[in-house]
Amino acid sequence: MMIRLSIRSYSLTMRAHEHHYHQLVFPLAGNITLDMADFKGKAGPGQCVVIPAASRHGFQADEKSRFLVADTDRLPSEMLQLPRPLFTMSSELTAYCHFLDLQLSQSAQPELVKSMSGLFSHLLTNEKVHVVRDHRIARVLEVLNRDLSQSLPLRELAALACLSLSQYKVLFQAQLGMTTGKYLQKQRMMKARALLSHSDLPVSHIAEQVGFTDLSAFSRRFMAYWGETPRQIRHR
């Protein structure tokens, strides 16, 4: 898979074009407005826009917004079969996109860029594409994933989605296949495991980053979810 990565910004003037390669657009800061055959709307941080080769598309964004753009000759088949060209990114891919933003903004050496592109290709190939068709739930996911230490009331999340509490619960379940609580638990446990495996942060700090002020409660929840204690993961 050939991948060319770049950091870009656009203007408020709507422009339109097409190209012979596939393109992925990852909003890092701000939103992008798109006008495509099968999608007209906005995409923001935590989402990925899939633009197939030879697909004409219009786009505009505030000049202060920033985007990671990946031009590629191939895409995983599931990304080309989406009902609309937009999906919610995993926390791993989101974090790596922000890492690339920092690296590509510097004068990175060609060999380093090649290595980073290789890892990006690997993450992209293994990305489990989860389609969130409703922009209201996508907005909620962006807020939840931005700070996993927070525990926002369901009524506040429902208001963010411009829905009643009962409507919000039904729509979230339909879009994600799980409740808000289950989704938040999954994201927290995945982040905690990653930090335990790949950082030297104290376990107490990791617990705080994923919403636990009580270390014992964090350890019990982690054990129930993964079948191993935080200490076992840390010393593996």
C-alpha cells in the first residue's frame, strides 16, 4: 500500500475536484464541510472521511482548522463499502494521527516519514470500521473520547445530541450496539491497558485518566474486564 501523508488547511471558499487516488481526511482541529454524491455535511475530530478515487467532491473549512490527509493507491475493502463515506476512528488511530501532526509539522527525515507511514498503513489495515450514521451520536462520541476521565450525566449527553433522554438511549444503542455506560467502559479499559503496557505512569495516575479516583475500584473493574490485574499487565 502506497501512502503519502501531509498536514493541510483549507479555506472557507468551497472548492471541488477529483483525483486518481483514494484519499482519507482526518480532522485534527476544526470541522470540514463536504459536498459529495453520497454525503453532504460536516466531519470533525475523531472521524475519518473516505474519498474514493475518481470521486468528485467539494470541500471547505475555516483557515485555522488542521487536517491530516493520506493519499493512497489502496484502501481496505470495508472502507470502500461504507453506506456513507464517514466512520468513527478508534482511539489508537486517533492518537497516532495527532502524533503524526506533531512529527510532520517538523522537518522529519525521509526515512522517519517512511517508517511512520508504514505504521500508519498497519493501523489502517487493522482498523475496525464502526459506522455511526447519525451525526448527533457522532458528536457525543467526540465529547466522550476527548476526556475519558469525565463522567457526564446521560441527560447532558442527550441535550448535546438535541434529543430527549429516552430518544438518546434508543439511538445510542441502535448506533453502537451497546449502552453509553458499556461504551465508556470499553474505551476506558482499552486506554488503561495501553498505558499500562506502553508507559511508566503510576497506576494511580492511569486510573485517574480513565475516570477512577479510587485505585481499588479501578483494579477490580480492570480485573473483571480483562481477567488480569493492572500489576500483571504492567510487569508482563
